Amino acid sequence: MDHGEVLLIGGRAGVGKTTVGWEVSALLRSTAVAHAIIDGDFMGQVHPAPEGDPHRAEITERNLTAVWANFTQRGYRRLIYTNTLSVLPEATGMFERAMGNGVRIIRVLLIASDATAHERLEGRERGSELEHELEGGIRKARLLDQRAPEDTVRVVTDGRLVGDIAREVVAATGWTTIVSS
């Protein structure tokens, strides 16, 4: 495999991106599929935001480029990347620049109802961010639903086990054959 491949796992806050990403990694490890995993939320967490870059896109891309270069030097060609809006079309350029032209992009949008996301966020958020996450989550869920490209695989997470969701996500990659349990 000459070109890299990236599995983008997107979705609103509380949908299970990080949890599913780690379970996808566990499934791939169990079948000896080499890969790397990045939680995109950490790639641009600087405060205050760089001048002229309120959404931290530049620092995120620079960090992704550097980390991916380290991974490829060690022979990795597959990446799992979790981040809320990563599946949107405008993110494509960042992955092409960071991982090289010809990168294969697989988009998976995790979906949860407002009630499910609210319940999960209440269980997770211990600080001052709950209201912000709830409000932003509703807005971002609508945005993702409207703007995710047609080839995006949509996976509902309400009332499902993480392992079942991860198997569906792995199936979308074609990276391995995972047998259902």
C-alpha cells in the first residue's frame, strides 16, 4: 500500500467517537492490522487560538502532518482519526496535505439522538463545559446531517453495544474481515 488511508470518525459530542475509535483499534489489533489512532480534539488545543485562526485549523494541520510523518517513518499507512467535524468536505484538504495526495478517506458519522447525547454528556462532563457541549452538540448534529458527503457511512449508536458499533465501522473500511460475535 503506497498511499495512506484514514478512517474519519465524526459526530456530535456524546455520540461515542473516542470510545468507538478505541474499540475499532482493539478489533484491528486483534486481527494484526497495523494502524495508528489520533483523537483529533487534542491536535489543536491551544489557548488563546492563534491570531487569525479562531478555529485552530492551522495548528491542527501542522500537528497532524508532523505526527503522520512520524507514523509513516515507522511503516504505518492506516490512521483512525476521531473528531466532531472531521467528516465534512472542508476537512479533505487537510488530510490530503498532511497524509499526501491519493490518501484514501473513509468517512463514518456516528449518530445519536438528542436524548442519548444529553445523557452521555451528563455522565461525562464534570466541569463547566456541560451546557456548552449540549448547545454545540445539537447545532453540530444538524450541520453534520446536512453537510456530510453522500459516501459517508452513517452509524446509529443509540442503545447499541460499543463492540457492535465498532464492527460496523471496521466493515466500512475494508481493512479486515471481523466476524460478528
